[in-house]
Amino acid sequence: MPVFSLNETLIFPLPEFAEPDGLLAIGGDLSPDRLILAYRQGIFPWFSEGDPILWWSPAPRLALFPREFHLPGRLRRTIASGAFTVTADTAFAAVVNGCATASGRSEKGTWITPAIQQAYCRLHQLGFAHSIECWQDGQLAGGLYGICLDRVFFGESMFARVSNGSKVALAALVRQAIHRNIALIDCQMTTEHLLRFGAREIARELFQAQLDAHIDYCLPQEKWRLE
């Protein structure tokens, strides 16, 4: 099946038309309206610098249901020790940049291009994108960011400059999700790292059903504050 070509019209093909690797469409733009429409349908952009915008909807989908999160004992002790200070929505641009320049990504090339950084910072300003920051000795030690639509959080990326920095941020995201009655954290692609924390693969039909059940309104939110 050919990959769909997008134009200025705000519309996406149905996710089930994606290629076996998840590629669904090419082209379009990174405007807030298009990005929100994409995420509402379980579609996200992923492309390298110099390439056209590529839109993906992989299946199966890696999902983390917040109450299924597995908190290892060692990480629990790290959190309890107070070695890190955790905040939300206080340094969004710095977290996105940290993900883009994380060790190994900057050398190999990152999908978090300047255009992506600008687009997601705009979504943050509008109240649709959020970050969790992990600090140590006043320095950003790790963090993560993503899009929140109603009761679904679409995770985009995480990074760590200090051991456990991203793991502490993930645990904080799960606590925030439970507090905000978020039903699902979309992890996009399967990794052994996230599987160890309780994420699991679900079929496209179940993933789309979760979106339909838990996204009623795509409305902006106030800046998050950790509870």
C-alpha cells in the first residue's frame, strides 16, 4: 500500500492503513492543530534533519497503564533518599534540548530536530505539552516530555545526564498520571527498558479503543505542578 501524501488540508488517513513498520504518511506541517489532530488519532511525527516530515502509527503499540507501573526497590530507595528534586513544566525547552543532545543521539543524528523542538515548545506554550524535570545540585539531571490530551499522555522522549535521572522522572510522571486520572501513557516504540517498568505491547485495535475511551476533549491544561 502506498504511503499517503499530505497537503495543507488538516486530515490524516486512518491509522490501520500504516505500513508494517508503522509509516503512514509524508508531508504536511508541524502546526499545533495538525499535531493535536495526529496525536488524537495515535499518529506522531518522526524524521531526521533534512528529510520530509514522516508520520507514524506503529502496531503493536507499547503502552504503560499507570497502575501497572513497576517501581524497582533500588529506584524506590533512590527517590526516598532525596538525592533528586523533581519538578514539572519549569524547564520544558531545556528538557527537549536535553533529549535531543543526549549521549549517542547527537553523534548519530536525532529526530528531535530544531523544527521539532520549536513545534513542541509551541504546544507547551499552548498548554498541550508537558515536561518532568529531575534536578541534582541545581543542575538538570534528567527529564522527559510529551503531549497530554484529556486522560492520555503521549510520551515523546526522556534523557539522563546523571544515573537514574530519567527513571526518577518516569516515576514522577506515573504519580502525576494517577493524580490526574490519566488512564494511559503511550510509549510508542517497544524497548526492553520500558518493559522492565511494566509497559506492555497492545494491539492497534485496543490502543485506538483506549484513545476513543479516554480522549473526550482536546483542551489545553494549566502548567502541571507535582502532587
